[in-house]
Amino acid sequence: MVSRLADTDDYVSIVLAGEAGQGIQTVEHILARVLKLSGYNVFSSKEYMSRIRGGTNSTEIRISSRRVSSFVDRIDILTPLSEGALQHLGERVSSETMILGDRENLQREYRGREDKIMDVPFSQVASDVGSKIYSNTVAVGVLSGLFKVEINILEDYLREHFSAKGEKVVRKNIKAARKGYEIGADLVASGKIEVKIEKNFKVTDEVLVNGAEAVALGAIGGGCNFVSFYPMSPSTPVAVFMAQHSRDFDI
């Protein structure tokens, strides 16, 4: 089976799904930035249940050679890191959706869709690195490999992102990403997956901000000099950003 992505449309829609607290938002944050640094236009949109742990959260990353600025229902690649993604996403998972995950763990939930499962043992690869907690970084590596993100861009950003957690954590995450990257690159090299999106290297110099940062920047630009808030998602990041830059702008 060969899955061709972006044959006619100029974008690919990836959805990652997992339990609250499993690191789905970390995957989105890292992947969106390395894809942009590699020359792709990206737009990501997250949704999550109002709970600390459990349930199913998902995030979509739309990747294109042209500018994109909206969410789409279509899912080209689904990467479920826990059970429950199919029930959570419902009709968005179509007969054309390619599923990246551990076939053994997914067969029951995705019965009848087995031919769309690309067997990627996230948990096993993460365990080989040192712990299942690295499953999300393995996923980052796999998807980076599929889209031919330069390995040095991926490793440099991981080193920057995890630097505050110490060298051991940095090394483990880079190792997990490399193993995932090899899997993604092999899927492309073997012809199982074919991605047809051209890079636009002008994108690499552009600024990528999330919605909270954009709202905060707008408030600062409008002259806001006082902030009082109660920390509750999704508004907390707006106040946190303004607090981080309060001395720069006399807030």
C-alpha cells in the first residue's frame, strides 16, 4: 500500500491524539516550529477536555507550501498515542486517513481499518531509549522524517527546548527523536508514504506565534500597562506572556 499525501491539495493535515497530561501540546509546539524552520507554512489548532488527566485531547497541524490560517476537518495522518482517539474524533477519521501507531494496540479500536495502519511502535521505541514518556518525542521524530525536516534543525530545537531540564534529558529526547526520524524516513524511502509538498524557504525567517502570544502582543501594542488575572485555561498564557515581558513594557 502506498499513501500519497497532497496529491491534489497543497496541504497535509496531521492530528495527534492522546490523554491529558501525555504531552500532546509539547509535540505540537516542537513539530510546528521545526516544520516552519525547515520551510513549511504551518497552522496548528488545539482542543482539550476540561480535566487535568485522562480523557482524550487532540491537536491539528496543517502543513503547506503556501500560507494557511485555518482549521480543517479532514485528517490525512492520525497519530494516536492512547486509546479513544477514534471515538473522540468521530467522522473526521475517514477511509483515506492514514494511522501511524502500534498496530497491536490499535487493531481492536480500528477494526476494519487495518490496511490504513502504518505500524510504528512508539511505546517500544521510547522504552528502548529509557522510558515510555519519550513516546511523544518519538512521534515528533517520525513526523519530521516523513516531511524531510533536516535532522540538525530537529536536534538543535530539541536541545534548546529541553535545555533547562539538564543534559541527560536533552540527550534522551534527541535519541528518541533520532529513532523516530529513522522510522519516518524509512517509510518514505520504502515508498509506503509519499509526501508531495514543496518547501518555501522564505518561511524560515518569518515569526511563528500562538494565539495567546498574538493577543498579548496586541494588548501591549495598544498600551496595556496593568494586568490582573485568575489562572485558568485558555487565557492563562496571555497573562503569563505579559508577566514575562512586564519589565520591558512597564506593565
